[in-house]
Amino acid sequence: MLVDSHCHLNFPEFRDDLDGVIARARAAGVTVMQTICTEMEEFDEVHSIAQRYEGVYCSVGVHPNESGEEKQVSAQELIAKCSSPKVIGIGETGLDYHYAHSKRDLQKKNFHEHIKAGIATGLPVIVHSRDADEDTMAILSDEISKQKFKFLIHCFTASRELAEKTIELGGYISLSGIITFKNAQPIRDAIKNIPIDRLLVETDAPFLAPNPFRGKTNEPSFTIYTNRLLAELKNIHEEECARITTDNFFRLFSKASTGLST
């Protein structure tokens, strides 16, 4: 059993073959998936997909690149969407300074609101951090100093310092197919000494297909390739790596463990 902890099943790339995408994932042993919300306007669609398929869950949140003035969200709005057994995470939220799609102060404001919602609901906050290590660490450290909450740095591409700070703060790290890329040695080095009981795997599908499918549309079945590379890095069998990362997912996203047949 494997879990794709972060994918986007509502995106246009899957619209004409979603049944096939889910079937191929299950055939590959990826029996649990979390489809991630990036805008409040898409939540109903994301939630509908989660409701339609056994073993598929979803989150609620606003991606930092969507954090414009007109897309500010309150903790109360996020909390209101969390009553469904299929909603297991808050996000994705965080900071993205690579693109200038949203002003930094607006990204930070939304990030804080998502953390408030995570604290109120007990659900993990799914954090996107790109070219924003220092501010990400500062916000997480400040908020956790006031009240602890669960969080995950998804699709990790950051520095060793952010990886180590995440573990120090009690967080988890999710790895995507990027770790299979030839030029990803710095990322592999950054996670080499991170305890495996703090690591998850994901696809971020339809983006970032791992080798040997780089450049093609990614899908949850490809989680097996990220798991295989992680197993090599940790010098353990693939099956053991799958078991550990799956256990980690259900420990972090504990709401999912009660609803596998929902």
C-alpha cells in the first residue's frame, strides 16, 4: 500500500480519464490519495471527487500564488469546510517568492489564517514553500511558539536548514518525483539525514512526473518511483519504505484513518 499525499485530481489534465487515473493508481498499489485545494472556488469540485472515490480525500485552502487581494480567506471560512469526513487537511498554503503572482504581505496574511484554521480543527497545515525559506521558518516558528499545530512541507525543494527546522518544530516533509531528477542532488543531500518517520511521498500530479516519465503528465500511480528512490536513499526495501511512509501519512492525517470506507 502506498499513499499519494498530494495531487490535484480536479485539474484539466485528468478531466477526461479520472476513472482511469484512479484505477491505474490502485493497480500500482496507491490506494489512498489526497487531492489538494488551491482556491476556495474549486473546493466543491475537489470535495466532490473525494466523495466519489473510496480512499480519496481532500484539503481546503488557497495556494500562495492565488493569494491576491480578492482571494484573501479567513480561518472561519476554512473551518466551515472541514466538517466532511473527506476533508483531512488545511491548504495548500504558504509562501512562493519564485513567481510574483501575489504580494508577499498577502501571502503571509493567508498563511496565518490557514494556521489558525489548523489549530482550531486539529488538521495538518499543508505548506508550500518556494524560494521563501527564511520567512517560512520565521512564521512557523513564531506560530508554534504560541500554540503547537501539525504541519507538512509538501514537495520539498528547499534547503537543509528548512528541512532540519521542520523536524525541530515537529513537522513532516513530503517528497515528490523531483528527487528522481538528475539535477536534484542538493535535495537528496538535504533529506539524507532526515528521519524516515517524518517523510511522506507524493506526486503533485499532474506536475513533476518522476523519471522515467519526466516531461509527461504525472499521475498518482507514479508515486511508486518516488518511493523507490527514497528506499534507495535510506537503504531499505521498497515495501518497507512504502509501509513507513504510509504509516506516517495516517499518523499526520489522522482523520483519514477513520474513513477509509467512507
